[in-house]
Amino acid sequence: MMDPGAWQKKYRWRRTWPDETDVDGKPFEDYCAFDDDINAGRIRLDRETLKKGQWRWSGSCPPRFRGSPIMPNAGYSPTASEAAKAVENYWDRMKARTRTRS
């Protein structure tokens, strides 16, 4: 999944559905990020829409977060590494905002 190039993942990533396959018999290109046991976000390879071939990312909100999430909280990237980096950056920004609230 991850490009071993310049960017290094910060959180633990794993397949969303490790035991399931798509119609071609290949594992789903769909991954979740975890900060300890908390889901930090998700990426998946788009194989069906006009964005086919790009990686969709979506970030999560920390459990104690109150208020409106930072936007955008989802988007597309050309590679899995860029999508994963977008998730991790989003998660870090949301955690920082959670800590500053009383």
C-alpha cells in the first residue's frame, strides 16, 4: 500500500476488510489508520466513479472533540501514500484542536 519513499507513516495502518476480496478476487485496496485503538481515518482506491484510480481519504474526529470538524475532512489523492499522509495530517490537526478546547 504505502510508497516507501520520502514520507513515513506515523500511525498504524491495516486493511479494513482483510479477509474479503473484490469481484476480481483481489483484496480490497481499503485501509484504516489507528492512533492506539482509535480510528484516525481511512483511505481506499476508487475503482468505480469518475475519480477511478485515485485514492479517497477521509479523516475522523477524536472522541472528545466538540464543535465543527476542520474542513475539508475528505478528498482524493493520486497515490496511497499521499492519501495516508492527508489522513494523518488531518488527524493531527483535529487532535491539536481537541487539546486546546476546555
